[in-house]
Amino acid sequence: MYTELKLFIDGQWLNGEGRKGEDVINPATGKVLGHLPHASAADLDAALAAAAKGFQVWKATSAYDRAKIMRKAADLLRERHEHVSTVQTNEQGKVYAESRAEVLTSADIIDWYAEEGRRTYGRVVPGRQKGVRQLVLQEPVGVVAAFTPWNFPTLTPVRKIAGALAAGCSLILKASEETPAGAVELVKCFADAGLPAGVLNLVFGVPANVSEHLIPAKVVKKISFTGSIPVGKHLAGLAAKGMKKATMELGGHSPVVVFDDADPEKAADTIAAFKYRNAGQVCISPTRFYVQEKGYNKFLARFTEYAKGLKMGDGMEKGITLGPLANARRLDAMESFVNDAKSRGGKVVTGGSRHGNQGFFFQPTVITDVPDDSKIMTEEPFGPVAPIVPFKTFDEVVERANSLPFGLAAYAFTSSGMQAAAIGDAIQSGMVGVNSIAISTPETPFGGVKESGYGSEGGIEGLQAYMNTKFISQA
């Protein structure tokens, strides 16, 4: 059963009576799952007032007591994970096993922040004169406005919610209108855990209208956004007008470098599985593959074999390993990438077209022989299309990998410790996985450089993002 979709403001669930809204579509079937109410201007003002009131209560709550409520929310999310995973798969499309992993990881994120929030230590700096005490304190920044996309309906919101709550902030979440149920179920866990009214609020609406209402509001002191680079730049500009803190986790185009001394087939097995996770709709998905000449053919053959072995269908069906794209826009985008590649001499090794007569399915695709200035090599595909090209030397591949204005994630495979260190240092990226794809955990920083954004979620950096530093010199 799909979730009843509502807004959550000042501890109250509000339905669609008298409000505009939109239908939520199952991307595997094209059928309507439910109707989502949009927040009116009055609703947004109510959320701002509630968050201001909630902040006063929450910042005065001890970190110890905040942690207890957060841990209870995490426990509730684990108890409800089957239902939450089901509604998330129905609205987003990813296979159930991936939804389940996302929901359980979201609970882990809450737990980690709950504990880390009890360790927001300050420090004493020795004074230069006798009798002078110099104190450095960490204080919650205040009301946060957070904006999240459709590709991870629970995990992306929970990073922002848990970080803000652990720091002592209140938060207004504008989650994706295309995948709202995951966020609704997540907020339910916090509400049922006893979170005071107003500390966490959930709204939906026309994205530009909501952001342009919330961000300039005097009460909002920080924004956190995950999404596209153009939208991120616009929101960062709105925040800058008020000198407000901002965390921007924007798009990327993650290079993968496979050196001759790596096992090409083992590397292909590892990175292909990661590439086609959530049908490639992952901001840190590997998206352009550079393989050194010696191992190129073996890597390409194994990667292609993996792609051909994926079984497409509704993510709730057993045996399905690749779900649909989240919306019709992504289908059009995939066709554009493939057609551009073909026009530039690219060879489609497997896939390359839509699949089935219902839903938003696109075949897992491998393309070779594409030039570096082709669309697939310069723009983030955000879908199941993988371009694989050869390279000759270390310096050459570093230049090609660093040539774009993005720098979110990157990956490399090598058996040489010296080369592992060298490529890790040379790649311009906020996160680099060398012989590993484990670059996103609750305890480690997650964020990019260049046009992929600034600031981090996760790790102590993700907690500090919601804190102000205060220095007190006391004589």
C-alpha cells in the first residue's frame, strides 16, 4: 500500500484539502500512485514560524537527549524498513534490494549523527596573559532549509535531517515531488520518536516557488541542496544575498581509470555493478571509463557481459536487477547521448534504446570509440549508459580525467602502491576510490570540488556544516 501523502508543519500532518498538487507516477508502470499536495505561501510561512519556534526548543535540549530521540527514530526506520523500501521502489523505480539497503543505511546515518552530536566539543586556547581564558565554542547555526532530489528518496534527506538535528538546528525539508513517500515515511519516524513540534517540517511544491520563498526568509540561516549544477548556482546566489551558510552537493561526471597493472576483469566486475546501480541515476556513479591499452579488450568484454546479463523490469519483482529510469525526461536524455555518440563515430556495443511498451525503461548500454568532446564524455549522463575508451600514459589520462569542470567522485584501479598514491593525488575530485567504491559512509565526508559544489555531508565535516564557531576571551 502506497503512503498517504501529506505535508508536515509544526507537528501536524496536513492533507490536500484546498491545496494544489500533482500526481505521483510509478515509473515501472506509468500508473498513478497517489496525489501530492503542494504547500501554499501560507503553509510555507507557517513552516518558517514553526521552525523558528522549534529551534528555540531544540537548541535548549541537551545533546544527550537529542541523541535519544534520534536513535529512537533510527530504530523505527529499521522496524518499518520493508514498507518504506516498498513505497520507495514503487515511486522511484530502483530494485527492492537497493531500496532496502538505502533505508537501512539511512538508519545508520541517523545513529552516527546522534552519537557524533554528543561530541561537538569546543576547546580552551591558552591565553597570553595570566587570568585570561580563551574559549572556542560550537553553536547550532539555526533554522535550515534543505532541498533534495528524486534519486535517493530517504538517504539524501536523512543526511541533511540528521546532521541538522544532531547540531541542534531545526529544519524545513523540501523533498522531491516525484518521490515524496520516502521522505514522508522518514519524517514519520522522527515525529513518532518524540521530536518536538516545529523542529522538523516537510513541504512540497513548485521547486522554484518554494526555494524563492524559503531561502530569503530572515529566519533561515543555512541552506543545504543536492541536485543539478544550474539549480545549485541559482540557490547559492539566493543564499549569498543574505550571507547564509550553504552546502552544495551538485552533479559530477566521474572518471574511472583502469591501469595496465590492474586485473581488468576484476575491475570490470566491481565497477560495472556500481555503474548500473539505480540505473545509473547516482551522483557518484562512474560515468566515463578510461582503460589502459593492454587491458582494454578484456575490460570491455567483461563489462559488456555484465551489462547484457542484467534483467530489466519492475523493481518489486524477484530476479529483477535493473529497474526503470525515474521519469520520461531521462529516457529522452539517454537517447540524446546515444544519438550524439553515433553521429561522432561511436559504436554501441550493447543496448542503446528504450525497452518495453510501458514505464521508463532504457537498456543498459556500452559505447566505444567516442571522442573526448562528445556529449557522453562531457555531460553527466545520469543513466545506464557507459562510454569506455582506451588511454596510453599516466599523464595523458590525468589530463583527460581532470579536463571537465566537475569534481565530485573518481575511481581508479591499479596493483601498484606507488601508482595508487599518485593517481589519488593527481585527480581533482572531492572523493576518490582507489581499488574501492566505498566512498560514501556515514562517518566519512561526502562532497565535491569545482562546479560539483562545496561543503560536505557525512563525517565530522557534515556536522560542523550546521554549526557556528564562537570565540570567547574572558578576563
